[in-house]
Amino acid sequence: MSKLRITWRKSAIGYAGDQKRTIRALGLRRLNQSVEHGDSPAIRGMILKVRHLVEVAELPHSNASP
């Protein structure tokens, strides 16, 4: 499963409350903070809702075996 790094880049002030709640549900607390999530349809849907406020990068998949 690939991972996504989501960074909050633009303030949610002036945007609808559901978008602010989506930012919070993604685990973002302050501007320029980054979080990593597994790539899933639920996370993709949340990103789509706030795509104008966040920056998304797909992290390289590492196949390192312990």
C-alpha cells in the first residue's frame, strides 16, 4: 500500500465548516503541518474535498524486508 503525505498549505478561514472538519479529520492541526496516511478511497475523498487547501505528495514505496 502506498502512502500519501498531506501538507496543510492554506488557511481554512472563510471556508465552510465541513471543510474545516475535514482538515481536522485528516489529523492536521496547524498550517504547514504534514501527516502521512495510507492511500485509500476514504482518504482520497477527503483530499478531494479540501484540495484547494492542501498539498499532496505520494511517497515512494519501499520494499525493505527486515
